[in-house]
Amino acid sequence: MTTATEFASPFRVLPLGRLAKGGRWRTEAMRSYGAPVLLWFTRGQGRITINGRTNGYTSHNAVFIPAGTMHGFEMSASVAGVIVVFPAGIEDQLSLPDEPVHLRLTDADQHIELNRLIEAIQSELENGTTASDRALVSHAGLLSVWIERQLHTHEEETPREDATTRLAAAFTALVEKEFHSAKTVRDYAKALGVTPTHLSRVCNKACGRPASAILADRVHYEARRLLTETHMPVKDIAAALGFASPAYFTRAFTQHTGRTPSQFRRGA
């Protein structure tokens, strides 16, 4: 099950700093969006985790993330860039990648071309009139072609998957589908045919955090999102996320964030 995105359709182009409003959980916590996005880092560096695998990013890195893909990334004050949000379901019209793509662009001409493509979408969003929707799809089509061409250029840089990265990716994909349930790491490990200890060891190796932390991070990101972006009662949020009772949810949320759900909602 893919969670509802905090980004509404149609297209949007936002500064990355916009994501950081509200604290580190807005960027670093594991989450997914209901629409494909392109992150374009123009300054700074940090680490990004996608499908349970952590890699470094620097300035002039472009990262495409398909809808429903679990990810999170560090974002210090020195990081700048934009996020391009595609409309949900546009994959049916454009040839966007099915898997995440991390491009490290070293050529200045590549930077100029990507900036031009993104600026065309932004300009249409700000000034578009007649047939603006069709124009946006056309601009997005050119952006998808650019991504495809870069993929061919950077094929030799694609890291090879091993058993560790495959298992971590399978775990995060399963968590993304079922984090609303009350399943534990033991349940996920059983479904994947491994022991909980092995699963946590693999997750630690791939992204520097145990399986239990990834699962808790995903659940509590969704809890915080629902608390800040909806008017759902706390008891309904607890039920939606598979907690046995509102009291248990409150204890777990307070332990994870340092604030009760009500305090967090008021602070937001």
C-alpha cells in the first residue's frame, strides 16, 4: 500500500529547503511519496538512503525516485537544490525509470541542460495559460528523455547489487507495503526467509541502521505526517498504523520523538 503523498498533483517545483521545514524528520526519516520525484542537489553534500541502501551525494547530483519508493536524506544548512514533483500516475504517459536513479553529473553542460529543463517546467507553472497542462507534460517528457540519455551515459557507474543490497531492498519494499499493519521485524524476516538477526545485520551494513529502526522510522514518519497534515483524531491514527491501542501508540510515539502526539500536533 502506497501512502498518500504530501505533494498534490499536478507538477510542482520546490526548493529543497521547503522540505526541511518542521525538522529533520521531514527529510531524514524513511518515507515515500505517491508520485515520482527528481531531487537536484546544486550545493552541499550528505547521505541519501533509497530502498535500504545508503550512499553519499554531493553538489550536482540528480536523484530520481519512483512513486512508492522508501527513502530519506540528510540535509544540512549548506545543501541547496530543488525537487521536481511529477503528477501521480504520469508514468503511464512518460518513460520514467522503474527503479531509483542516482546521477553524478561532472560536466557543466549537463548542469546547464538540467537547469534549463527544470526552469521550463517552473516557468510554465508560474506563467502558463492556455494548454498549460499539455505544455507541462511535454516539458516533463523532455526531462524523462534527458534522464534516459544520462542513464545510458552513466551505465558503467551503476553499482552492482549483491545479496545484502537485494535483501535490504526487499525488506524496505515490504515495509512500504505493510507498515500500516502490526507486523514486527520478526514477521518481515519470516516472510523474507531469513532470521531477524540476519535481517538487522544486513540493514546495518546497507544503510547503517537496524531493521527495527527502519520500521519504526517509517511508521513514525507517517504518524507525524498525519498529525501535521490531517485532522484525524489520535485514536484513529493509532488504529490506521496498526497499534493495539491509542495508549500504546502514545507511549511509542513519545519514546520515538520526545513529545506526545498532541504536543507534536500543537507544535507543528
